[in-house]
Amino acid sequence: MLRTILFDFNGVLVNDEPQHCEALIETLAGYGFRLDREAYFRDYLGFDDRECFRFTFEKMGRGADPALMHEAIERKAVLYEQAIRASLQMVPGAPEFVRAAADRGYRMAVVSGALRREIELVLREAGLRQHFPVVVASEDVTACKPDPQGFRAALDALGADPRAAVVVEDSLPGLAAARRAGLRCAMITTSHPAQELAGADLVWEDLRGHHPDELPWPA
């Protein structure tokens, strides 16, 4: 049975939560909403852009108007892309881990609440795009994590058996989505301390020095 790895993106492959945070803070400031880094990591981590803006605009009493949401998502995307092009930082060990998985013949997909253009940009810049035949981005689902829709879509696209699949995540909504999809989950501590990840099958600081064979594969 072929093994499959479903990677989250932000905080798992690319260390870009600071860029997302600052881009969201600056975008929301343009709409008169003040967000700080502490509130971002407490209330927004794991949301896709649609949910970030829906959550905020409803708090502001503005509602989730589709045109307003589209405008806000586009403004944030431009700021994020500028920041990534200026300073791309991968999660330690991530490129080596992905290449080792490819060498072993594991099938891989990215399942993320990020926009497809953001995922494509980073994977191309990091030289990893060819290893991911399937990318499930924000535009491909109607509900973000902790909904399991993205993981299920990736498994279907790969023709993969969930009994031979493992998720690599960094957020609590991602862990919850993996569980709802019936998948084993390894977590890395780029977004939460290890003591908050007790529900995972495996916890690593990052991907340095690790090999895909070490993941918590089902027996």
C-alpha cells in the first residue's frame, strides 16, 4: 500500500506566519480595525483568509459582503507576496524532508488555507513544486480547518488510502481536521508549544534531522 503525506503549508513547509500576521494587521488597519500580534496568534491562527476577514468584519458589524471580502483578501495577498519575495524562510529541515519523501516514493500533497498563488510562489522559489502533484488551497474548499474537507479532497485527488496516510501540521485546527478525517497526525511546534499538542501522534520541534520513515505510520 503506497504511503501518502499530507502537508499543511504555513508553519510546516514555510515559516511565514510572521508575514501573514503583519500583512493581516496592515490590511485590517486600512479598514479601521486594530489587530496586534498576540491577538493574531490567539484568535486567527489556522484560519484561511476568508475566515479571518469574515470573523473580523462581523465583529465590526460590517457583515461578510462578498465584494468587501474579495477586496480585503486581494490587499492582504499583495502585501504577503511582497514580504515573501523580500525574505523567504522555509521551516528548518522542510526541503530536505520533502526530497527524502520523494526519493522513497511517497505521494505528497499540500492541504492549506493559503491562497493557491501563495503556495505556488513559495514552492517554486524553494524548488519543491515538482514533488506535489496535488495542492488543495483555500479556493478549492468551502470550509477551512478544522473542517476535514481539504484532507479528504487531497486523498481523493491522489487516489490514496487514508489507512496509509499521515498529516503533518502545526495548528490546532489542523490537528482537529486530521482527526475528523480519520488520519494520523504529526505536529511540529512552530505555532504552539509541545504541551498544547498532546493530542498528536508525534510531536517534533521542526523537521531538521528527521526522515519521513519516522512518521507515525499506521501499522
